[in-house]
Amino acid sequence: MVVIIDPHAAERMAEREAREDEVIATVEQGEQFPAKKGRTGFRRNFPYNADWNGKRYATKQVEVYAIQEDSNWIVVTIITKFF
């Protein structure tokens, strides 16, 4: 399986403080769930212990939305949540 990151998703990663290795790990090892428009969602929590927008958070949750093509996953967007 290959994880391909769409340019739109790469822009969202930069804005939302998600690293490429976290996105790939989320697809490969995260919780999988159905999403809108025939997409698949993946979710995984990572230790964070840092500041985001002036507030300290212990955990970062990465949500990845992807489309499967053959055995590959094309990441179309990502969301991060901090808690």
C-alpha cells in the first residue's frame, strides 16, 4: 500500500500542524470509518505536549480523509484536533 498526499491535503497539513509521518501512520494504523462522498476516514491520536494557538495540549488527533485507488490511498484532506 502506498499513501499519496494530494496537494490540497499538503496545504492543510501545513496549516493544521500535521506531519507527513503522522498522516501516513494514521492511514496505516488508525481507526477506519466511512465518510461522505465515498471517502474513507482514518483517525489516530498522537502525544503532543506542546502549545497550539497559545494553549498547551497533551494530545493531537489527526483525521485523514482518503480515496482508495487499487491498493493505494490518496489523501484528499486532513483535520487536526488538540486536547
